[in-house]
Amino acid sequence: MKPTLLILAAGMGSRYGGLKQIDSVGVNGATILDYSVYDALRAGFGKVVLLIRKSIEADFKAVFADRFKNLPVEYVFQENDNVPPAFAALGATRQKPWGTAHAIWCSKEAIHEPFTVINADDFYGAGAFQVIADYLKNIDYQSNNYCMVGYYLKNTLSEAGSVARGVCSADENDFLTKVVENTNIQRLNDGIVSTMGNHPVPLPEDCLVSMNFWGFTPTIFEYCETMFADFLKENGENSKAEFFIPLVINYLIHSQKAKVKVLSSADEWIGVTYAADKDTASQKIRELVAQGKYPADLW
């Protein structure tokens, strides 16, 4: 059974200043999303699901409709009113997106096989897609054997400002034991620190972080649904609270309902959190094209 690639592309791009999901970063107008789709299909993924908001559907299709017309790509939508019926009133007034775990739940009708979740604005590398595809092709699609590809923190920072990262811990067998969402990480004079609280907390250069590169089976949808309802009961009135993937992962690990294998890749991660990151990302991708790792025209 070929796995599916789920691309989370519903973000508002507030720090970037626009829809970075559709911004040209590579060669001949290619977006980072283009490279992810290309890498996934050549690694053996069977289809691609693009999760967006209805308000940006026209913008997306203006860029990708012709490029993807002969590819196994479909769209699903993450809307704030997509909540369990008992919480309809909360969904009607919510402005901020509900978060990444909610995004996974919104895709449940389109995915019935093992799948990978990625961000639209992160360039993960061909090798990373191959590693996770090989893992997903060899697991029972009804199991709770999940996985993730981790990256070293020092390789995932932005010179333009702070970033959000899931700081991970793993055991001696490379199974994830914990992931802590840090929404304000940056490099200061004394090193890398997380400044979410009142006092900066130092983080090791080589600590493992999640870049939202997860591998799941369809069993994750039921867990997301149950936990999303609990999340809404406790946090539905909090306009800033988000239902993040690490919240679900930590619960499943600690309750021994699932195991998450940490996979490794030698590829370099490239991303665009801020507009100032674009030139660096573009140069790195152009170097990969010049080396023959990608064609100048993907499609």
C-alpha cells in the first residue's frame, strides 16, 4: 500500500507577510511545496493531499492547477467551524486556526492508508522522504506504529527572528519519549535559547527537534477526534490556545497507546519563516538544482 503525503498549507503567513506556501523560492517559479510533492512521488507516495483554507483556494489553484493536473493531488479544507457538533458555537467565533492536530483531523475523509504530514513551507530533502516512505510501506496500516524525521536544532534556525520547534527526547532504541512545543526559539550571544517564559532556557545545539515531519496510520484520526473534543472543553474559550500535534503524541506515548520511531536523514532542512529567509533558501535550492539533484523544470 503506497503512503499518502498530507501537506499542511492553511497557514496565514503572518510572520512572512503573505502566503509563503505559494511564493516562488526555487528555479523557474517553483515553490517549496513543488519540491516536496516531487520528492514524495519519486519516493513512492501514491497521492498528495493539500490541506488549505477555502479563502485561499483560488490563490492556490491559480498557481498549482496546471502544474498538478496530471498528478494524484486533491484538496481538503481546514476551517475553524469544522468542529464536533457540540462545539459549533466555538467554531463560529474562532479567528485563529485551531492548530496542526486539528488540521490532521480535518483530512480524515481523504486518507485511508499510512501517511506523512509535512509543512508546506519546509524543504525536507529527497532522502528524508525516501526514509519515511520506506518505513510506512512496511507497517500494518491499522497499527499504532508511528514515526518522525528529526533534525538538529542548530540547522533549523532563522537569522531573521524566533522560530517554533518541537524539542524531542528519544530512548536508546530511537523511540520518541517526549516532544515539547517551544514557540519562541532563537540564537542569542550566549547560544540557542527558548524564551517562552520569563527567563531564557538554553537549548543544546544538537538537540533533536520536530519540523512537523510525521508518519502515521489512519488510527491517529480517532485519537485526534477524542482529544480535540477534550481540548475544546478545556480551551475552547481561549482564543490563543492551539491543538498541536505534540499534544496528541505525548499523550499516546505516555499512555503507551502508540510508539513513535525517530528516523534520521542526512539531508539539509531549508525553510522560510520570515521574508528575510527567502534569499538564503532560494540560493540553497538553486545549488541543489545546479548539482543535478532536481531538474530545472519539475513538471
